[in-house]
Amino acid sequence: MPTHDLVIVGGGTAGLVAAAGAAALGARAALVERDRLGGDCLWTGCVPSKALIAAARRRQLTGRGDWAAAASWMRTAQTRIAQHDDPDRFRAMGVDVVSSPARLAGAGRVEVQDRTLVSRRIVIATGSLPTAPPIPGLDETGYLTHLTAFEQTALPPSITMLGGGPIGLELAQTYARLGAKVTVLELLPEVLPKEDPEVGCFVRERLEEEGVVVRTGFTATRVARDGTAKVVCGAQGERIVADELFVATGRRPNTKDLETERAGVALERGAVRVDAHLETTQRGIWAAGDVTGGLQFTHVADYMARIVVQNALTPLKAKVSYRLVPRVTYTDPEVARVGLTETEARARGERAKVFRSDFADVDRAVVERATAGFAKILTRRDGGIVGATIVGRGAGELIMEIVLAMRFGVPLQKLASVIHPYPTMSEIVRHTADTWYRQRYGDTRRGRLLRAFVRLWL
């Protein structure tokens, strides 16, 4: 006999959202987690990193604070936010919280330490783990990842960051602002390679202004110890020496110990394979979050969990769509993006038009001394938005106006008629929308005809 209506394996964002959603619908849900509820986001990802970023920004502005103060604030923030993920809170909802490793024991069965949970519906939400490149000597030398970095009791005097993606750059700037000497090594020709090429160059120059050394096109061939120091050797004979090494070169789905094959759940390149409804190759078993190998964002895991709850517990089926997923890199200034970059649009054959404005022309940015950055919005000929990138203070908040416009089919030119409060940073969107009119009705045949009509009418 079933012990539950839904069994969820993994207590990170996807698992927590699925458990809360199931409980809200009156289902008997079990939530199995081997460690602490909250997952990467609370303990080794979003919360601790953003707390350190905030502390480092305060030090940058005021000159006050150090690693000890930053780490103390990080732990305080985690403690406050952990209340949302407290096991007793979920038990009060009616969720059976099980602290145990888990493995699939066939369709509809999950084995935990002291019993077998039986349900016709199972959700796999076990997240992801950091990966390291196969560089000789790396494992023997030792290194930090986002799983271990936040447990450091002291800030190393010098740090080499291996990887110039979002995690590597966010923490590189944070460590530098807190007093470390930081070097970033990136294999590709520019940092933030998944963003618009202009963005990577812009952010790299900003970090270099703050003293971060950035080496792009760097091929690491070997890692070794030199006394207490750690040395990264390059293909051109370079030797990058630092007290500590941080590897930020990506993550892989975590299916360790799940024994998915016992339940007929297929993997694809190490990730749990799912269809458009997030159901696996075994009927009655779904997966959500990083374990599916897709976009590795907390907000995407949340979204996927909601889709799974609907599909598993109601007759109203839904498909996932990742067309409008906003993403933010929390450097200073922030980088926010939704939809296509200019390069991606060209690759897909989109005849996209580019509209751009700079924060240097936004009054609030001027008075705040936050003029670094720009907005770039791509549209079709009719003004329909296909993508946008904002680089600047608070870009992660500002991008949502574009997300909503894309979601509900509002063309760029319509945003020019929206009243934005003055003075605010949000005027960057209106300024960019204004450029649509300037391009359309500036020194063009259409513009000349319009001005001739107005003169005639006057």
C-alpha cells in the first residue's frame, strides 16, 4: 500500500517548493534530504555569496569591515533565511520530513535508512555538484569550490580563481574588495562567454580597475605546490602563484547513490532525462532543478517544481518553457539578461535591430555616481522584443520590466509611453525605448514626411 501520495528526494529549492505545493493541495508528501533543508541556495550558493557580496560592497564604500565581519554577516543572513526552510515548518504543513540518504528501489519505491517509502509519484530533486577540469596535479594540490569556500575561517592573502563565469567573477571581486590579491584565469578569449561579447569586456575592465588580474585565453596544464603556495602552470610557460586556488568551472547533476537504473530512470550526459512535462523515462517519476542538466538557477528550479506538482497531482498538464528566463551575474555593476543576445539572434537568423542607451544619460545614475553600464534591447522589425541585456547598478531588478513586456507581447516602443518615476534608474528602459522612435522618425523618409505633415497642419 502507498505510504504517501508524493515522495520528493532532495531538500533544495525544487524539493522544498514541490513539498509545499503538494501539501497545499492536500497530498500526503514525504521530503527526503540527507543533509540540511535549503540545499545549495541557502548553504553554499545564493545566500552566502550574496551576503559576502553585500559586505564587500559596504567595505568598498566605507572602508570599514573585514573578512571576519563579512563572514559573521553571512552566517546571520543564513540563520534568518533558514527559518523559511526549517523542517518543523514543513512538518506543520503536513509534510513527512525524512533525514536520510535515499535510493530508488524500483518504480514507486524509495529506500531510506529505516524504511521504504511507497508512492505512485516520485520527484527527483537532488541538485548538482561542482566539477573540476582534468588538470594534472589539481586534486593532489587541493582547491576550494562553492561547497567549501564559505567555511573558511580566514581570507587567504592571495587567491587564483579558475574560471571566468558568473561564480568566478562574483567571488573574485568580493575577495578583492575584502583585501585579497585575486587572479582570474579563463580558458576562453573573454570572461562571461555566454553573455553579449561587449558585456564580458566591460566587466573585465571594471574588475581590473579594482585590482583584479584577469588572464583570458589561459590554458592550465598543471597544478602543483610550492611550499605552502599553489601554482597554476600555463601552456605558454606561465606560473600563477597564490595562497589558495578556487575552482569555478561549472557543475554537474547530482545522481550519486540514487541508483536510477533500478527504477528505469535514464540518464543523458549524467543528467536525469525528462520530457516537456518533466517526467522521466519511468512513468510516475518526475525530476526538477539542476539534476535535469538544464539551466542552473534557483528561480528555474522553483518554476520546474511548480510544473511537476501540477502534472503529478492534477489532471491539468503543463509543459515547461525556458524562453523567458532572466539571469543575473551579481558583479558590481550587475549583469542581467533575458532572451537572446545579439550574437545568438544573428546565429538563429533573426534580423534583430539593436537599441542601446547608457546609464551616463540617466539622471539618477549621475547623482548616485553609478553611471557605469548600459542597456541593450533587441527587437524584430515591428518592435517585438527578442532579448535584452542590462549592465548597471540594480540591473537584476530593472530587467523585470523587459521580462513582463516579452511575456505579454508589449513591443519596445510602447514602453516609451509608460510613465517612469523620476529620478530612477528604471528610466534606462524608457530611454532605450525612445531610441526606437528616434531611429524610425529621425533622419529617415518616414520622419521627413511626418515633420512635413506637422508643418502643414500647423
